[in-house]
Amino acid sequence: MTMATATAQKVMTDAHNRIVRFHNEREQAAAARRPENFVLYHYTTADGLKGIVENDELWATSAYYLNDSTEIIYGYQLIDEALEMWRKKVNPRVDSMAGGLVYTLQRQFGHDYPKRNIITPIYLTCFCEEDNLLSQWRAYGQTGGYSIGFRVLSEGIVYGLKPEPSVYSARCVKVEYDRGEQLRRITELLDFMVPLVDGVQVTEAIRSLDPLSPDGFGRLSGTIAEILMDESVAFKNPAFAVEKEWRVVVRSRELLKQGTDDGDHTKLQIWFRTSRGQLTPYVRMIPSRSAFPVTGDGKKLPIESVHCGPVGDRVSTAMAVRMLLDRYNYKAARIHSSEIPLAF
């Protein structure tokens, strides 16, 4: 028996809302994770510090052009692995909605993803929990490294900073390195969302609606893929655990709209720099222009401090940084110098 269109639409809306509520509850729990003193540190070179302060902007680099270009692929492969584990555990019928959903998600996140040349724009700005970390100085210190402290609130929505492209939104996430925990988090999502799509009412509603209906199967599978994507961008290979990374993830999100979409009349503000002999895309993170507790009035970047690395003369280095910060109205930012005995 075919379900009436209005009834089917209501069933699908209810199912979608349950998935979104579940996602929001997990997001609220994650917001309890806060960096110490609400500060995270961005390591950079002297040129990077100069550009950030002078231009009031941070760069979020395309995830496919980072030093470790496999970072995003690692998360996708983990989702693919979790989907395969879930499929073998539950063994859904091939003609079931659960089976169809798992197949759809495996096509989106599966092992052949890079071969299909489908690039989902994702941009990252990387931070660290510590401002004086030896492994980071080894990476940046030879040319005069600095760690810039930025005031944040917690994991979740970014305050004090915003992406320049108005159709993008930014989330701050703490990177998870433990593989067992990564798989647990994905499996927790699948255990809730896939059976919901496979329910009797939802199945009947999907089959009653036009396959191209905006309320149909595509809406649910798209929302679930969106949630899995947001989960996976916080995952990194355990070998990098020493980095103690947090990251701001910038991308277009259906579940977290920001700004307006004018039908592509305004060109997307994507910029390019050269790195290792190739073009590297990035977007600019700029002051939010809105006041928030901890992060300030939003007119300038929420810079709390600058820590000078263990290279060069400490006094002259700190003096130059103080002059730079004062010149561009970051007079409240504190300056520290690393005491780590590091030689190259």
C-alpha cells in the first residue's frame, strides 16, 4: 500500500529531525572539551607571523595540499572500514534501505574515492594545545618559529574568527588519534542512523515518494554523509599523536548554514599560493566582527600571545615581535621566549 505524499513527507521530516537532534546532542557533549585557559597555538614562521598580524587573517589550507596529504583520505578510509564492519555484523538485506544506505555511503567514502576525482572542498587551520612543543620547534624553528596563541571557547562553532567566503562555516575540533576510539565514534553514528532509515514507516515513505523528491532517500543519506564527514575530519593517524592538534575545519555545511547563497553570482573567495612547486588553494579566516566572551570584540584576531622559538637572540627577537604587535594594535598580546636548548 502506497503512503499518501503528505504523510510520507511528514515521516521523512521526522526521521531527518531525529538524526539532526542526535547529531546536535553529540556536538553539545563535545563542546565540554576546552583547551587549557581557552587558548590554542598556531605554529608558523617569521613570514607567517608577519602576514597574520599585518593583514588580520589566518589561512585555512586545502586539506589535500597539507604536508601530510593523506589526512582526509585516512578519515574516509576509516569510515569505509567501519561501514564494512557494520555491514558484516548486521548483514542487511540487499534490497533493504539499510543495505542501500551502506552501499551509497561506501560509494561516497570508499576506497576508490580518489580515483573518481571527486574533491569535496575542505580547508584546515591547524593549532596545538601547547605553545612550547619541541616537535613543533623542530619543524619551524630553523627559520625562526613562533607559536601564536588564539583565544577560543571550546570545541564546536568558532568564535572570534570566520571564513571569508560567506557560504562556508568553520568548526573547531580536537583531533582524535586513537584508532579504537575513532572506529567507536563512527560505529555509534551508524548504529543509530542506519536502522532508523531501515524502519517500516521510513521505508514505506521512501518508496512512496518520487526518487527525485527533496524529502526522499537522498535527503537522509546526504545528512548522514554530512555528519560522518564532520566526524572523520577530526581523525588522524596515531603516529602523529605527539602534535596534540586541534583544527579549524572550513567547508560548506548543509547542517550549519552561514551567510547567504546568491546563486553563484558572487565568486567564491578562494586564494592561491605556491608551495613545493605547485599551486596551493586556501581561504582566509578573518575577524568575526562580533563580540563574544573570551575572544574579544571581533574587530581584530583573538590573539592572546606570541611565543618566540628557541632560535636567535631572545631579546632582539622579542623586541621586534613587540614592535610588530603594537604597530598593528595587538598591544594586549603577551610575548614569551622558549628556553628549550635546541640546536640545528
